[in-house]
Amino acid sequence: MREKTGTLSMGRRAALAGGAALPLLGGQAEAQQARDTLRIVFRDGVPNVDPYFNSQRTGLILAHQGWDCLVHRDPSDFSIKPLLATAWNWLDSKTIDFTLRQGVTFHNGDPFTADDVVYTFNTVSNPETRTATPSNYSWIDRAEKTGEHAVRIHLKRPTPAALDYFALVYPIWPKAYRERVGADGYARAPVAAGPYKITANNPGASIEYERYDGYYEGSPKGKPAIRRLSIRFVPDAATELTELLSGRTDWIWNINPDQLPNLERIPNFRVARQESMRVGYMTMDSAGRTGAGNPLTKLPVRKAILHAIDRQTIATRLVQGGSRVPPAPCYPSQFGCDAEAAVQYEYDPAKARALLAEAGYPNGFDTEIVSYILPQWGSAVQNYLQAVGIRARLTQLQVAAAIQRSQEGRAPMYLGSWGSYSINDVSSFMPTWFGGGGDDYFRDAETQRLLEEGGSTNDEAARRRAYSAAIRRVTEQAAFVPVHTYVNAYGYVRNLEFQTWADELPRFFWAKWR
């Protein structure tokens, strides 16, 4: 396989090689430090910054700068600490009481009370709300107010990872403000209770944050050291890198690994790598959602695809930095991610061709891969499939457009990545792809039953048995291709003090100028 390179112009390549623009870059970085503004660029525009209505990692990152949840998960050891709630108590396996922090205000000055928590939980757990990731909220039965600063949360079933979910994907809305402006108005001008407040929001293009000086004492997030965050969205990785090299931004991530050695040689920048809980994957339309006669509905074809792709080479040579091939359809550290239960498919092009012939496609077939990952990674998968006769057109889209197409059932094969919202439990991975929702191209009732069983008890042995059986079934049916783990590559200006974390959540409220 020949590796495909990026599309940097000659001028950009000269700059990357250590070019003449360095004094300008240093001056611009110092100017931004003087203005106390950290400029950040992402390449996946978030169309709706309200955290409940986008499933993008960038959306989650943006949320944690501006919104607070009931509890905070320490990224160093994953311990749960007080945030908007100061204490909690499990009454039984499905009921938990929270004592709320007093003296907290939202960015518009409204006081934070139990009404805001009850409103948030009861709204997002209602299927009619149509959140972006319903499986994150479907296990909540209801919330009730037990005092001005006390709430009780009732679960539909025991959920062992509940506090992780409460820490990561349950930001609290201000009830009075959101009811007054409506869901659309809130998405345009959100108000929350986190360390930064949003001062300008141009959906899909840019977002401006400013430190909220009324942020409460005692938060483990603390008050931000940098006053402003200026966030812009660009269309691709080459543009993102150019923005950094030209001094128009101070921080980017998920850089093409091929560019890192050159970037590391430029004294004005720092480079960091960090493996995360994110898995690069490919779904296949085994359920036939994309139309009758789809070859992917045949088991030998799906097995052929798994044998055709040299995932280890993709991990080591393209992703780099210690990337691994996940042995099961989940991240290896997640509770219930049983590698021994998974059927393995080694790289074997000859076997792939034989399986295609067995399925009635000795000359292969035409199909499509919908993707938003780095084009060279998608091209690698495309080339491996081409080598065994599967002619897959690669349709490269922006993240939001690709997600929409997948959820509408219009992606025969779909290359994406999933970070599980950084929750270290199979319940945050497998139900997304096999739980019957919009991203499920397997649509298998038995798998859905097993996942429901694994997520409905606190009995660890029972959970492991159910998840292992689900993994066995999914892999026997070759319904999912776990391609590689992600190693996030960060690039930022040298005068920025920034720490990476394994949970893939950049915390700009902890960043400082050197």
C-alpha cells in the first residue's frame, strides 16, 4: 500500500520545514498573550453548541469549558468529585440523592437551584426531546425536587457507570432562561454555570468565550487563568496546520502524524501525543438499510472485508504513536470489553478473495465508504478493499454531515471514530452501534437484548457475561470493524502551558501562559 500524503502547498511545506516566518510567529503569540486570548482551531464545525444536541467530541470539549455537571471526574485517576453537587447518596441501586451547591449563579446572574437540575434531567430523558445520543439518557426515569438545593434521581435500572455519565454528559441548563428563549434561542445564545461564558456564537464557524468572573469558589475546575478563548472551525487538516504555522492560531490537535517530526523541529511550537479512549471504526450495512441487494448483508462479504484490511499497519504506520488494533468492538480498558470473547480476523487478502467468491462476487462489487476521518486513512482502507476487488467510492464529508448521513441509514460503509464520551464502560460504546438507534447497521434483536441485560444490573459477573455474549455475537457476524485506537497529536505555541489527558478532554480552563 502506498501512503497518501496531505495537500500542503510548497509555501506551507517550506514553513513546516523550519522557514523564515518564525520571528513573526513569535511576535503574534506574544501579542495574543498580551490580549489574554487563546486562539483555538478545530476542523469539525459544531452546528449546535448545546451539548445535548451534538454527538461530536469537539462539542463535548466546548461544553466542558462553559457548562458544569453535578459532579466532576478527575482526569488523573477518574475519581468523582463535587461540582454543582456537594454530596450524593445512593438510597438503593436505582435511586440517588444529590445535595446541591449553594451560592452558584448562571452566566446571566440567575441563581442555580434544584429546579434547574430537575428540568434538565426530565427534559433530556424524554424521548421526544431527541437528543443526539439517546442511549446516554434513556436509563433515567425521572428527577424530583426534595428541597431548594436537593434532588432525587430515579433510574429505570441499575446503572453502575451513572456517576461517570453525570460527570461527563449531563450539563445543567438554566430552566427559567431556556424556557423563556426556547430550544433554538438557547442554542444560539447559551447560558450555563461553567468557568467560561459564551459571548458570541456563529454556529459551525466560530465561538467566543470569556472567563466568568462570578464562577463559584470550590470548583475543582477553578477559575481560568486565561481570560478569553477564541474558537474557529476550518474545513480540513491542511488548513488547520497552516493556521498554526502562519500564526493565526495558538492550538490545534489531531495533526497528521506524518507532519509531526517537522513540526517538532520548529522552536516556536510544542508537540504532544496522547493515546485516548477513542476508537477508529468502520460500520457495514449488514441490516440492508441502504437498499435491497446490498452485498454487505451477506456474512462472507463482511468477513472478507475484515480479512482484507491490514489494520495493524494502519495503526503503526499511519496513526503511529503507540496506536493499537482493538480486539473487540469497544475500547480495551472499558468494563465488559472482553477480548477473549471476540472472533479475530487476521489480515489475509487471499482468504478475503475466496470469501467474496463464496458469496457470489468473484469479481468484487461496487460500494461506497462515507468518511470524515483523515483522508489518507480513509484512502488506506479504500486501497486495501480495492486490492481484493471491492471498489469502494470514498465520500469525504465534514463531521456533522457524515454523522447525519449515517444516522439516516445512507452509509453502506462508514468510517468514523468514537470516544465513548470518555466513559470507561462498554455501556457507552456498544449500545451506540448495536442498540437499535440511528447508527445501528446491525439491527439484531438478540444483541440489543444482551446489551440491555448488561446495562440493567449492578452484578458485575452478570454484566460481564452479557457483554461477552454480545461481543461474541457481533464479531461472529462480522458486523463491525474496529480499526485502531487514536493517539491525539497536539500542536501549540511554546508560550502556552497545556496538559494532555487520556480522557481526550482538553481543559482550556487549566491552561496558562508561560
